[in-house]
Amino acid sequence: MTLIRNLTSSPYDLAPGVILPANGEVDTDLPDWLVEALRAAPGVEIVEIVANDEIESWRKLYTDATGKKPDGRWSVARLMTEIERA
């Protein structure tokens, strides 16, 4: 799943039946080529949504590696970085 945020005051028609509202966001599955094209657009922010069980497994790896509880706000990328530092 991908969360797409519109940072402009104009709506976008992303795909048939998928409209990104002005200054809004939509959570949808789009083809990879379209997500990559939107990633290049300056008025759009792409947020990858990670399955909860995946992030929990990274949190467990962090705890096992460091003996500390990870910050609940950390993304998978941040957890990976912190595990590499340990």
C-alpha cells in the first residue's frame, strides 16, 4: 500500500477511479511505474506503508541487538540504520 499526499491546492486524477484531493491524501495500490513517476512530482509526497507485523519484527531485531526498546515512531528504515550501528 502507498499513501500519496497532495501538497498542492489542485486535485489530481491518478488512475481510473482514484482521485487525489487538493491538499489531501489517498491510500491506494497503484502500479510501480506510476508511483515512481509521482515520486518525481514536486507537489506530491509518497509514503510507503509497512505492514504492522513487518515493523514489529524489525523492532524485535533492534531489541535483540541492543537490549533497548526502540522508539515507537521509528520507521523500518530508521530501525535498520539503528541495527547496523549496534
